[in-house]
Amino acid sequence: MIQLYSTLSRRKETFQPIVEGKVGIYVCGMTVYDYCHLGHARVLVAFDVVTRYLRHRGYDVHYVRNITDIDDKILDRARENGEDFRALTDRMIAAMHEDEGALGVLRPSEEPRATETIDEMVAMIETLVEKGHAYQGDNGDVYFAVSSFDGYGKLSRKKLEDLVAGARVDVVEAKASPADFVLWKAAKPGEVSWPSPWGDGRPGWHIECSAMSRSHLGRTFDIHGGGPDLMFPHHENEIAQSECAHEQPFVNYWMHAGAVRVNHEKMSKSLGNFFTIRDILQEHDPEVVRYFLIASHYRSQIDYTPDSLAEAKGALMKFYQALDGIEPETDPAETAYDSRFVEAMDDDFNTVEATAELHALTGELNRARRNGDEAEAARLAGVLKRLGAVLGVLERAPSDFLQGGTGDLTPERIEELIEARSRAKKAKDFAEADRIRDELLEQGIVLEDSREGTTWRRE
């Protein structure tokens, strides 16, 4: 049985889906006004691994990840750029898909946009108003009355009285309480808007996820996930809205990925350590970045440093070197490695222990190769590829990883230099042979000599 740590209970629980054999997952997606950053990559990869593994265990997974395509930040950025907000969001959505594709993140089952779900949001707000959980302020905005929900704060463990006491002095006067939050924003002159019973306007941020999850997964579903910064107030507000509107539990299990730090500091534009995914992928192989993200437990805080990326690259190098030159057996029988891998992943998706099994398996694969046991090597290679695929790695040809990303040196030029070195060695011009080796090494190309000849790989 899968043991899953739920943020709501603060403990591991035995996972029991609402419908046997099926899993409904909702993950808060991007607000598409800019390129995705490293924190987004953590969430994208973490829940990609979760969905891949659940499917590996035989579940039919319905994975919904929303897109926020209407928001103050979006409208502000569109005005700065002098473009229609839809042109901006379409461009950023395309970029997001490029980035997640590079990282090996599979597309969700559904990817609803906020602007496509306005009617559902209006209907939910109407329900909340009718039940006395929401009201319209003097400024035309509609607010959720937090005091009307006794369970407010159960996810974040925050107390309502503390939130009210700590509220800023300059709270919106139209609110009945400083803790109340907006469900519907009255439109400003010239601003994009939609019709509603409370006048033209647009939805607040929190209501969209309640409406979209309801539309695609039902009133109660299995797993809700997101980044660590969303627990409060976003997820707390989702619970309040949904449970007041539907009068039943909203989500059975809450999952939150850990935070990302850069060189032991919080990632921040003001500190100059803010990286978009595409910034990072200009310098590093996407699979290295993905492995770095899965090598730590999804709930743990991770630190993005040159050393951590070097470790990830070294691990993948060992895997691909072990696989190089082998035709893996197709669908080999399950092994003890499969069992231990599943045992690790069943324990709250413990990728730390799961990747340790990949390393142990690689060691046995290398021993089989050294012993000349080709059949055993092919069998173990097939197992390694199978388990790697569950984590979204080791799905490329080894040569693609080992020889890719060589900068200005093309593979053809490298082969020319290797041939020149071979000629120098035959002529006993060892100084020239060493010079060529050193020249290649300076550019990150490692030569490996054997009885069969010379091969090369990235450093």
C-alpha cells in the first residue's frame, strides 16, 4: 500500500482512492505572465514523478493542472508590453510547454484555463452568496466571509484571530473583516471583464481552482498538490470556498513540494539569484536538471548549487556509461531491484531510496559486463531502463547523453582529432598525441582508450 504524507494531517496515511483503481489529482499551475522559474520546475517535476509512479502501480490517473491566464500581474505586464493580454498568455503558455517538455514532464490529462471557466466560477460565487458565506462590498467586489467557515486555518494551522490581529492597517474598507478575501473584482474602466450578477468584473485568484477542480474532478477528489508558498492563503482559501459551497470534504490528501534555495539563499530577483528554466537549460543538460530535482525527496528543501548539478551529472554519466553499447532486454522479468524500488516509492514517493536502487543495479550491470555475461548485462540494462523511465530518466540513447552538448566542437571534428591523435601515436609522436588529448579535455571531451579503439564522452 502506498503511504502518502498529507499536509492536512501532518502525517503519512495509507492512500485509499475514492474510486478503486482511479486517482484524481489537481495541481495548481502557472500564472502565465513570465517564463517559468526553478521553483516552478520543482513542482512540475515532483508531480510528474507522482503521476508516473501511480500509473506504474496500475492506477488510472486523471491529472488536472490549471493555467491562470487572467490576473493583475498578467494585465500589468501586457500593458507594459503594449500587447493584448491574450497574446501574452498564449506566448507564455507555449514557452511553458517547451520548458516542461525539455525537462521530460508529461502533459497533464487536462489543462483548463481560468478564462475558459468563468461561468463555473460565477455559479460557485452565487452559491456562496446564497448560503451566507459571501457578500458584495461597497466597492462592487464580492468577498468570502472567512468567519463563516469554522474550519478556516486547518491546513496551514493558522488561527483566524491571529490573522485578523496581524492584518495591515490599510485593509480594504469594503471588507467586513481584514481576513476576508476577494471572489469577484469589479472591473475598472477599460479593463477586461465578464458579466456577472454583481456587475462586470473578473474572478479573484482563489476561486478559479475551486471551480476548475470541481468541474474536472468533482466535489471531492483524491490529491491536491502545489508549491510550498501556496499552502496559505491560496489552498486554505480553496478549502473554505469549496467546503462551504458543497458542504462536504474538498480533498482527501494534500501534497506540497519543498522550497528551492540557490547557494543556501532564498531565490530572489533582488539577490540576483533568480533563474528561469530556460536560463538554466542554456548551461545544463535538461536531464541533469531533472535528476537534480528528483534526487532529493519531493517534500525536502533543495539547494541549487554548482556542486549539486555536478553530482546529478555524475550520477547520470555512470548510468549511461553502464548502458552504452548494450541492447537492453525488452520487458525483462521483475527482480529484487523492482521490489525494493516499489517499496521505496510506496513510502511517500521516496526518490532518494529509489535512485539508490538504480545505483546498486548499475553496479551489478557493470560486473556482468566485466565478466563478459552479455545476456545478464542485457537483462539488467532492461531493468535499469524500466525503473529509470518511472522517474522520467534514462530514456535517451547513451551516446546522445555522453556525446551531446559539446559546444563549438562538432562530433565530426572530435572524430577528426581522435584520428589525428591515433596517427601521432603510430608515429611515436607522443607529445602531439598528448597535446590533442589535453586540447579536447580542456573543452570537456574525455577520451577513453581500449583494445577496440578510442571512444569519447562529455566530462
